[in-house]
Amino acid sequence: MVAAPTGWHEMSRRLALPVEDHDRPHVGWHWYVDGRPQLCTDLLAAASEAQAGRGFVWCGLKDPDQVTMATFQELFGLHELAAEDAVQGHTRSKLEVFDHALFMVVSTVDYVEKGRTGEAEIVSTGEVMAYLGPWFVLTSRAGGRPFMNKIRRRLEADAEDLAQGPWRVLYQILDYVVDDFNETVHEFEDDVEEVEDAVFVPGVRPDVDTVYHLKRQLIEFKRCLFPLSGPLQRLQSAPALPNVPEDARAYFREVSDHLVAARESTMALDEVLGAMVQAALARISLEDNQDMRRISAAVAMVAVPTTLGSIYGMNFANMPELASPYGYYVVLGVMVASIIALAVFFRRRGWL
């Protein structure tokens, strides 16, 4: 029988969680035999039965602290580096092998709909960690929206599926996360179309800030999406991975294909946004040039009357036009004629 970890009862008292109570959201577990959950309220007893070859234990954690992870590390014999990642978090997806166990970190993405939050972010990131042993699977979620219960219900609905062992839990997690990636790509495509329509509307100044913001969020999405390719490649092609049978490679290959589709679509969106930024800047530069032309034309039209007015404002005594009764009207006529002539000239040139 599995011995109780040193800090098991201390952790239970600190969390106000009895050892036999596993319905709290931050610490949950289930024991499965032949894909069916067993009516057992003692995790230590369930772990002993699973270790003896009767099914496996699935334990799920939410934002575990160091004391909690130390307890489960002792219970399941986790590697200290994996336990450290579960507490401190990890920024990139990865796959590691520790002795006879498999440890994987998967970055997750939650698309934030417009109007759902006042924040500027479009994507909210999180991570899920899975530690696969021969008789157990330990999952830990940090950030992002909750979805592990949905995966558990999906698996429990098909006993034959869940009876295949801990690797099936990892497959369902990856399948769900990659489907989320593809859904996020579709949401980005809708946003890009909206921004594209706004950028190329005639007579409206392009909003470059919106394009830049969308591009920054796409970069954040790429940081979650792209690193998962390496771990999935290992899962589908590595010759021998602990607790992952040979026939499981086809399932991970399918997930990898869906990830490739999401990567290609994301790269295409990145190129489109880059082209939109350049087009928006070109439109703004062209509009600025048009404005400068209008300002220059206006200055030129005002320059002639201003020059004439400044000359006749010098009040010299020997100015012949001052003695003429028509001098004032002649000068005004010259001013008006010059303004009209310059206006016609600049309009023909397209400056007005």
C-alpha cells in the first residue's frame, strides 16, 4: 500500500480539506478501472490499488503552491524539476522524460471577445502541465479558462476510450488545446477582415494603432502556438517514450496535423497584418502629402496680396499710385486676380 506522504495530513488541514474529500476545485482526483470511475474516497487506497495494476489515478490541481506540490511529489514520485515547473510556471510548451514518467507543459489560449472585458488584450494565455506515470496522471492548470472538467466528462462518457490509460488523458488535452488554437485563428481572421475594411475605407484616415495592437496580440498567440510543434513531433515519432504505446502515435500525428494548419494560417495572418501596416502608413503618408500641397497652395495664394499690401504699407512719399484716384482699386483688382489665377492653377494641378 502507498504510504501517506509526510505532508499529506498537514496539507489537508491547511486547506481545510479532509483526506477522503476530493471535490474541492483546487485539488480533485478520480480512480478509474477499465475506464470507469470507482467509488473510493481515500486517495492513498486508490493509489495503492492503481500501483498494483488496477486502473490508474487521475489527480488534477489548480494553481498549486509549493507545499501542495511537495506532497504530491512524494505521493507519485515526481521529479523535483517537474514539481518546480508546476509551482513557478513555464512560458513555453515542452516535453521531458524523467525516469519512467513523461512530463509535458502545454500553453493554452483564451480568446477574449470584444466587450467582454475592458482590457486591451485579445488573447489570454495559460498553461496545463501533465505528468504521466505507469499508474497515474497528474494535471495542473495555471491561468486560462477552466476546461479540465469538460475533458474529464468527455472521457468518462466513453469507458473504452478512458480504459486505454493515462496517455489518453494527455491526448484529449492536446486535442482540446489545438482545437482552441484553430478557433482562435478563426477569431483573428474575423478581426483582420474588420480592420482591413477600416484601413481601406475611402476618405477615412486609417487607424494604424488598431493594426499594431492586433499584430502584437498575434505575436503573443504565436508564442503559445509555435513551441508546441517540437513536443508533438516527439510524441508522434520518438521510438520509445514512457507510458505512450506505439499505437498512440497516430492520434498525436492527427493533433500535429491540426497544429500545422493553425501555424500556416497564423503565418498568413501575420503577413497580411504586415502588409496592412505598410498600406496604412502609405495612405497616411499620401494624405499628409495632399494636406501639405493644400497648405502650400493656400500660402501661395495669400503671398501675392500680402506682398502687395506690405509694399504699399511702407508709406513712401514718391509712390505714383498714391496720387491716382484709381490706384486703390487697381491694387485690389490685382490682388483678387492673382488669387483667382493661382486657385485655377493649383486646382488644375490637383493641389486643391
